[in-house]
Amino acid sequence: MKKTIRILLSAIIVAFAASGPLYAASGQCTVVAIEKNKVILDCGSNSGEFKVGDEVKMKSVSKKGVEGC
């Protein structure tokens, strides 16, 4: 019984330790300007969450088609 509890607690600790760096800042930003290979974003008050050199993953707004006859 004690052995299974130790194994379970160890697994939980490892899971939390490994998942820590996976969470990142997120925010809704708007594109202000595009210069050759640079995109300038305006994140408003959320800009403090990001640091210079951070990698940012962007999603474009999906445009849904009109269905019908």
C-alpha cells in the first residue's frame, strides 16, 4: 500500500514538474504593421506578459464559408 502511494505521488510530482515550462503567456493582439519579415503586434495591457526573444504562436482568424443553396 505504501509503495503504491509513493509511486503515485512520484508520478504526480514528475507530471507537475514537466508541465511547468509548457504554459506560456497568452493574449489577444492585433497586427499593427508588417515590414518585410517582421510583424508588429499591439497587445495592449497584456504586453507585459511577453519578453524580447519569446517565440509566439499565431493563429489566423478563420473565415467560414457561406452554406446554402
